Amino acid sequence: MKTSDYSGGFLLLLLILLIVNAFKGYLGRSDTTRPSDQGGVLVEVAGEVRWPGVYGFSKRPGLQDVVAKAGGIESETPLMLSHQGDVLLDSGSRVEVGEGGERISAGQMSSFYKVTLGIPVSLNSETAEGLTALPGVGRKLAGAIVRERLNRGGFHGLDELLSVEGLGPSMLERIRPYVTM
């Protein structure tokens, strides 16, 4: 066999693998429609749900609403949220559904998701690692922001960031749309 025969076969195999991979998400799924409407409140759903992802809601959803929009629990176990059913989630929340839907926890989505989705990152609660999601903020500057936050007992206004070593007026204007107190 010639080298060109091998390369032609390799390219054909590569093309077949790409096509199979593209359709992999649709194989074996009885319902290929997926809710994707965007709303004012964005919540990430992860874990044992049919369609993990970020979902939009027109108003603050409860845990049951979020799990239902993500296609429900993977297993056939009914979701029991009697003690948590009235918890309303804010934009930027993250819901993790444990195995069989027996354990559900709510927290915050990563700051990298928040910045990408246009959800402000809290300067008073975000970790140094999370602050690196802000445009132009590296590990050193994020550490300086956290140290200044600790020294002040928290920030009360965005202009207080100007006291952070290495953060000037142009950097403040650059990150202003992405942060909140």
C-alpha cells in the first residue's frame, strides 16, 4: 500500500469520528428539544439532571423550577423538596443535584461563568481566584484586592478600589461593569 492510501483512509476515519461525535448528544434521547429561553435571572444547574447548563427565568425561581427546566432528575426518583421548596434563587446561583436527586445544594456559579454571562461579581465575597475572571486582573492584583478588602473590613464603594496597589483609574473603569459590592 502507498502512503497516500493510508492518509486517505485516516482522513475518512477522522471525518466519520467527527460526524459521530456531532450527533452523539442526540442519540438515545427521546426528546431532543431543550429549553433555552433567556430571562432576567440566570441559574446554573449541574449534576444528575437531564440537561445540565445555565437557564434563564423571568423571575427568581425555586429549586423545583430550576430542576424541572433542566429536564428533571436523571433517575426516576421523585424530587422531594418540601423543606427547600420555597427557597428562591438569585441570578448567578448554582444548583447541584446529587445522585438520584437525593441531595440538592445551592451555591454560586463560578465567577468565570458570571463574567461571561454579564452577572456582576461581588468584590466583598469573591475569592482571589474568582477575581482573576475580571478583565485585566491577574493573580497578583486579585491578591492585592483581597488583602485590601480584609484591611478595610469590606469595600463600601467601587472607588475604594483605587487604594489597591496596582489598580488605577483606567483599570477601575475596565472592571466596573463586571463588579458589585
